[in-house]
Amino acid sequence: MTTPNLDKANLPPIQYDQLASDGQTPVKIALLYGSLRERSYSRLLVEEAMRILEVLGAECRIFNPSGLPLPDDGVDASHRKVAELRELISWSEGMVWCSPERHGAMTGIMKSQIDWIPLSIGSVRPTQGKTLAVMQVSGGSQSFNSVNQLRILGRWMRCLTIPNQSSVPKAFQQFDEEGRMLASAYYDRVVDVMEELVKFTHLTRGRSDYLTDRYSERVESAEALSSRVRGTSAS
């Protein structure tokens, strides 16, 4: 996969010995985007992010939200697209969420995907301890409304959201006719975010259960915890 805008001389291989990871198994990253337009800039940005992640040695899968029903619209987790999304999140060790900004906020398409990801499956929280990077695209001047909202959701889903983020203004000017992102400071920032995501995912690999272990939950029985979490997610 070609990455013509990537200065590989300044993107060295991940130093696994600095991250307490042997790096022998690629980190698994799920990528979600928030628009169904034929030329979706959030999808194009996610595809560019995937190329960078693969250069960094990650294994990536992108979820296509087309056909995903609205939450609570008479379907359940057995729906084909819902099951596909949940299986993807369970498979992943880290995630990238990328939404357009529409009416000053993330899109309903983006929020619906996150709403379909359960806080728990039994007593297992599928997103807890997974790393998360957030990005947004805008049609106008630079804004951070969508990434700020995604950060709130990441915290609510108990993800380890990395410090860096990407906001690409006037996205229609940042991609060529083939849908590749042009060289710019915005492209370099996306590289920064993906590099940081891979590092944090290796850093927390095999340790997320310990890092997110909570005193208040240890004093509860497993049955009580499962019952409480199911009640919360159903509200």
C-alpha cells in the first residue's frame, strides 16, 4: 500500500522494547466513520489512517455503517449489521472514531454506531481498556466539537483515549480526486495520532484489565456487578 505523503525516514519502526511489548503480534485496530455520502470525507480520512497504521505494523478493519439500523427501532443484537459491529469491537484492541461535524456536533450515524456498542455483554465490557483515537472532518473552518463529544463518549465507554487528536477543516480541499489525502500539516497530524495510538496500544496490551480494575467493583460480587451493568446499559 502506497503512502506517498509519508516521510518514512522520520517514521521509524515502533520501539517495542520501550513499550514492554515484543511486537510480534500486530495490534488490532477497528475504525469507524460517520457519513454515508458517496464521497465521505470521514471515510476517506479513516482509509488514510488505516494506511498509516498498516505502515506501523497494525492490523486494521473498517466498519461500513450502511444498513445499520437505528438503536431501539425494533431490532436487537441479532441483526446482521449490529452483530458485525459488535464482533469487530470485540476483536479489536484499539479503535479510531472519525465523525464529520454536522450542525456543530457529531453525526447521528456516528452516534448510532457507538450506541449499538454495549457497555457490557454479561459482566464483560467490550470497550473497557481499549485504546481510542478520535478525529473529525469539517466543511468549514477548524472546529473541535465532534472530537470533544467523542472524547466524552470514549470516557463513558471506559476507553483509554489517547491525548492527541485530529481535526481537518475544509476537508473538501484536503483530498485529491482519487480520495487520497494531500500532503499538509493536517496529514502530518494524522500520522502523529496514529503513531501515538499504536504506541499506547502496545503499552497497554495485556495490561488493560489491571489498569481498569476498580476497588468499588472488587467489593461487589460478579453476579451483582453483571446485574448492575445490565441495568445501566438498558436505561
